[in-house]
Amino acid sequence: MTFNQKELSIIKLDVIKNQELLTEVIDRSRLQVIENSFDRSKIDMPLLNMDQFNAIEENDEQKQLLAHTIRRLRKSFDAKRTTYQIMKMVIDNRLAEGLNMGGKRGGKRAFGRLAICTLIIDAVKDFFPNESILVIKTYMSDWLKQAPKRK
């Protein structure tokens, strides 16, 4: 066997191994998609009232469904627009009127201390990892402040 024939046989073996590895990776990814699928009908969006809001806050499965939903459905060209789109998808304007980030004025509920706020921040950070949490919270605060004007 000549040197070229040995190289050719090694290359053929490498191709076969790579094909087997690719097949295995594809099979694993198909299984992962099946495992990661979820039923979005179990969660009503946008949240229309405090009862729905509280139900999600108290239920870990609902929070996980919400997190999956917002990560799969929303991304825009910048962090501000993405934050606004997610907020619009999750919270109805009437509900947003009763929320603010700190909860200090007007008897409003402190959105910034809730798990839903953290889920939204995490989703925006997944899309825009270089964006600071403080800036994302500012976008959320601005969106909540504008709720009465969006009637």
C-alpha cells in the first residue's frame, strides 16, 4: 500500500466517523426539541388583571411557561424595542396602570420586585447580553409610566 492509499483510507474513515457523529447530534437535537416543547394554552396572555398576575407569580410551572414563551416569540432590533414588545405581550395596559417599578407612589404594586420582572429582564439579556440590567429596568419603567396614555 502506498503512502497516498493510506492517507485516502484514513480520510475515508474520518468521513464515516463524522457522518456518524452528525447523525447522533441530529438525533439528540430532535429529542431535545420534543422535551422542550410546551403547551402555551395553559397561560393566558396578556395578563388582564391582578388575579391572573398573582396566579403566575405563585406558580413555578406558570413562570417557566411564561419564560419559554417570551424567549421564543420576541426579539427586535434593539433592547428597548424588545423590552416594550415583551411587556406588551405579557401585561395588558389596564393592569400596567396599577404597576410601577418601585411601588412607592399612588398605591401601585412594585413590579420591580416580582418574578415576572426578572423573567423579562432575563429574556432581554438573552437577546442582548451587553445591555445592563439597570437600562432594561429603565425601559420597563418607561413602558409602565406610559400605560395611561395607551388607552
